[in-house]
Amino acid sequence: MRWDSLGDGPAALFGAGVVSRTFDTPEFRGITFHEVRARSLVNRVPGASRMPFEWTVNPYRGCSHACVYCFARKTHSYLDLDTGLDFDSQIVVKVNAPELLRRELAGRRWRGDHIAMGTNVDCYQRAEGRYRLMPGILTALRDHVNPFSILTKGTLILRDLELLRQAAELTDVGISVSVGFLDHELWRTVEPGTPAPERRLDVVRTLTAHGIACGVLMAPVIPFLGDAPEQLRGTVRAIAEAGAGSVTPLVLHLRPGAREWFLSWLGRHHPHLVRRYATMYADGAYAPTWYQRRITRQVHELAAEYGIGPARSGEARRIRPPSGDAGSTSGNNAGKDAGNSTLAADSASAPTATPTPPGPTQLTLL
């Protein structure tokens, strides 16, 4: 693998001494963890990206959530690993992430900019239950009063509820949970390593109950499998009932690495849709603009009906903790993904009239 000789030059991704481990427990069976000491942790987002943030932190590479559509699959090829099974089962763990972040935040050149997490792979995937990197990361951000946002499908974020609450008292903190659909059969095959959608909505409910505003990224909306009007209605209704401050739809996009893996899954589980997908995504990674606009309009209309507002593009990157009553919560919506980019966004209370829906959200990350 690529890191076998890393640490020999200034461009090395990781230092020397990579340790690979397996654990004979049910939750980690079949997964290999590669423990590395990263040389840097705070990463600048490339200028060509359309993300509304400039800096990210990713303590892991690879993800046991195993979402078949995950755009970050391509990044595993940089390590001479494949973008399919290796991405799901060969997890790189930056074991020095908390201490490295603390050092970088204290550096003379750091300006205290917003840091987005969960933008590549989920920082609350199963590995976090063992390695516990996020408490140290959150503590460093809190101590340096540094604004941040998190996008996750993981219920493990509730373990760090008190740290999140403390940070939100000092700086802008945005939390967004990804829930694209409620269909259990679809969930079990397309997101096999994630908590069930209703458990993720319980995260929204719990965070909101503790005064930490939370939005939902309704992603991905999967054409022909999760986009029927009754499916969209059921999902938005459940999101509203969970107390989300905002909901932002994001249609499935298929970039190289994810595209091949997703289409392979589609051929096995829904072969009758292969030709329709070939047509819909013939021009590239994104669904046609007319389709994205239709989904955006439907979700925003449903959001207004159920008393939650869509995320507003001018308020990206952050939310403020509620300062009084629970009715004035703000939401952070991130795009990670189609399972995976972070757009944190504030949300006002329910609009009195249906707003004109903005154009479709198309995200490019890293």
C-alpha cells in the first residue's frame, strides 16, 4: 500500500510506523484499522470546490457506513486501495488527531476560521467508538473558541453531547444529521453500516431537546427509489416531528469511484433501473437540473407545510445556540454525499408563506 514507504520525504501523508489492527468483535469483524500519525489535520478545501467553507478536519479515511453512493470512495484510490470493499473495510485512523489539532489551532498563522467535519467520511462511524478521537477534537475546538460544524449519520455523537453544549456556549456550532429517506429495505442495502433512519432522527430530537440546534440534510434523494411524492412527504414529516430547524434536499450524485460501485449495486438489486440511470446521468455526476429543481421545490413546499424552513444559502456554515425559547432554534445543514459535504445553515422559525424555492444544490467536495 502507498503508506508502506511514507515518512521518507516532505510530501508524505503520514509519518513512519503505521500499525494495522483487526479486532475480533462483531461490530469490527472484517475491518482492518491502519493507525497512522498524520503530519497535518486541518485541510484547506480546494478553490475549485463549491463548498461554503474553507477548512476541514477528517480524523478517518474510509468508512464502515459502507454507503454505496459515497462520493469519498475515490479518495481511497490515492492510497492504492480500491474504492469498493477496501473503502468499507480498510479504515485509516489518525491516532494523533486531537493533539495535532490543538497544536495547529495554537499556531500563529491560524485565524480561527470555521472548520467543517464529516465532509469526507463520517467522524462518528463505528471506529470512533473504539478510538475516541472526537472528544479530544471537540475539546480543542472549545478551548480555542473555534467555530465548527459536524455532519453525521452516526448516533455516537450523543456521547459527546456535553462537549457540544459547552462549545455552543462559546462559539458558533452547527450540527446536521443526514437522513435521505425512511424506507427500511432501501436503507439496509444502500447504507448497510449506518444506524436506521429513525435512530438518526432520534439524534435530532435529543440534540434539540438539549438546546443544540440541529438541521437535516435530506440526502441523498435517490431517483426512482426514494423520490415518490409519498416518500418525500413521509420523510419531511418525520424530520419536522423530530424538531429539526431546517431541511435541505440533495439529489444523488455519482462521481468517479462512487459511480461504478453504485451502478454495480443497482445492477444487482434493481436491474430494471440501470438503463434509466444511464440516461439520467449521461452528462456527468449530477442529475439534470430540471429534476433537481423539482425535488427541491417539493421538499421546500413540504417543509413549509410542516412548519420548518429550508436552509438559506446566504446563511451557510454556522448556527448559533438558542438564546431563549426553543422555538428560535437554528439549523446546520451539510452536504456530505450524497452522503457527504457540509453546508451548515441557519434556519428561522416556520415561514408564513411558501418561499420561492432556490435552485438545486450541486456540491463538489475535494
